[in-house]
Amino acid sequence: MEFDNFDGVNEKTLLLVKPDAVQRGLVGEVISRLEQKGLKIIGMKFMQLEEEDLEEHYSHHLDKEFYPELEDFMMSSPIVAMCLEGQNAISSVRKITGDTFAGEAEAGTIRGDLAMGVCNVVHCSDSVENAKTEISRFFDEDELFEYDKTEYLHVYMEDERE
């Protein structure tokens, strides 16, 4: 499996279920919403993040005043890392998760329904380039699985599955 297969039905993205969602018992709700949309989970693991992981993942925030608190929060509990696949997976997941600022997220989105502030339940990739980088940061190739999802027969038309 290649990390650079980001076209058609096979577009991949990363989603992290953050410590607040793990502690609040929302992991199943997040998974349910993703699966109901028709996204395929091709990798998932429960993990504890370390400082090095977070410094790499949030390198664009290292110099910001809020970073130490963000780091403490992200290490406060295990997280669930997921690699998802589907047509336009990156934009689909971003629509499902809602605005980063949870208080402004639309009702019906994960953040709009399940969060109020900075503890916004999930992180998701925002571009093809970031998805490639983030997936390879959290998953080894042998942790991602190719399999037929028969549900795709009822999610995509035949020309969309090719």
C-alpha cells in the first residue's frame, strides 16, 4: 500500500480522536459518524502521544503561547488514530467534523454536537500534502489494510468506484 494513493475512492486522510473525546466516551460516536458517511477505516490504533510526536505534529504551533497547554492536553490521555479512505475523504471528513473552533461549528457536525471550546474532540488532515505526512507519522505501511468494503456497492455508483 502506498501513502501517495490519493485519488478517487482511494483518497486517504488521518483523524485523531483527542483525549477529551476518549475521556468522555465519544470514540464510538465519532467512528459511527464516519462509517455512516461511507468512509472506510483502513487503520486504527489506541496510542499515547509523547512530546516528540507532538512537536513534530504541531511544529507550526511551537512558538505560540498556547502550545505548552496544547501539548499537556494531548498527552493527558491516550488518543485513537485512524486512517480513513473514501472518495474525497479529506474534504468529507472536514465537513463531518465541523469548524475547528467548536463553539462556531454547525449543528450536525462532530464538533458542533459534541464540543464547545478548544477541546474539540478530533483532529483531521486539511490537505492532501498534510494527509500524506500525518498518515506516515502515525502509521507504518503494515498497519494499513486494503480490503473490499461491500458497502461501497451502496455508497458509490459503479463509475465512482473505478
